[in-house]
Amino acid sequence: MEKITQDAGRKALGEFAPDFAHFNDDVLFGENWNNPDIDRKTRCIITVVALMASGVTDSSLKYHLENAKKAGVTKKEIAAVVTHVAFYAGWPKAWAVFRMAKDVWAEESAEDAMAAHANSMIFPIGAPNDGFKQYFSGRSYLAPVSKTQVGIFNVTFEPGCRNHWHIHRATKGGGQILICVAGRGYYQEWGKEPTPMNPGDCVNIPAGVKHWHGAAKDSWFSHLAVEVPGENASTEWLEPSDEAHQE
């Protein structure tokens, strides 16, 4: 995670109140904001809640709303946070925060959504999965986690993207294990109903089982793909999968 730095205190008050500037830039932001005991996204939400509860709705709130968006807080999440806090901190304060939040999240582009997804997990999204793009309906990304002993890759799907039906072949052992690390998606075996996948869900896929996996239509999706060691292991790619169950 990139280290947070700040010089606003020195720029505004460096000559008038150098001690305050030091505490603001070096202690509050330099030390406290970089403390790893709370993740960046959670710290941003806490800060917005504290400012809202205190009735602070000036430029500092806008700065922290923008900071929250950069840390991966989505439009839906900030709306839910402000609505929840309104019951405890006051309805008029929520109105004031929403006026600013609407401007900050006015246009949540695909890049914003991708950045928010990246910030929601500890594994990188990686590079475009161009080597296998012919087997995916939509964009996917690949980030190697381990290439020795056991192959482990973080595979990320944009909303609605899924791979084709395929089978992991092996004369002995083989297969694959999927562990969802972020977002929401599906796994389906041939002849069975799709299985939703949310963070923490794990699917074991024996060799010889025809299946597909991919993202829900409204969510990015990432899973670790663990290659189970086997003899004469290979992947047989088949026809595109159906969109019907990706709600």
C-alpha cells in the first residue's frame, strides 16, 4: 500500500503555527494514517463518520470523501454509511454530507469500479489475461501468486465476464481449487445449478468435471485458482457458457 504523505499543514500554517503543522503532517497523516492496524478503506469511512457526527461539512469533509473514493469506497457503500449514521448523528447532517457525496461520486466510471475492487483485496488484479482471452466472454486479468510447487493465480473478471465450459484433464490427480477473494461470481458444473461465490467461498473441482466460473453481471469478481498437481494434466476448452444464471 502506498504511504500517505501530507504537507497541507506546512503550506497553510508552516510559519504561523509550525508545531500544529508538524502534528498535522507528520503525526496525524505521517504516522496515524499509515498505521497498518486499520486498513485504509476502513480508516476513511471512520473519518467521514467522525466529521459527519461533529457537523463538519466544509472542504475537509470533501477531501475525506474523495479520499474514501480513492480507497475503494463505492457509491452504494457511502450511501449506506451516511444513511446508517443519520439515525445516530442527525438527519440534517446526512443531507449536508449527501450533497457533497453526490458530487464526489457523480460519475463512477469503469476505472473507478475496477480500482475499488482492487482495493477490496490483498492480491493484485494483475495484467490483462490476453493469453486466454479467446476462452472468456469479456475482460479478465491474471496475477501469478505462486509458480513453484503448486501453481496459484489470482484471476479477476470484469462484471458479466465468464469463461467457457472447460475440463481439467489428468491421468492421475489434477483438477483445480477456486477460492473467492473479492466480489461476487458463480461456479457451475455441467448438469447442476450454478453456485454463488462470495469472498471466502471455496470450490473443489476434480479432474474430468465440465464446468465454468465467472462474475455476476453487476460485480467484479476475483478468485484464486489453485492447480492441483497431477499426471499429464491439461485443460480442454469447450463451448461458451450461458448467461442465464449471472444475475
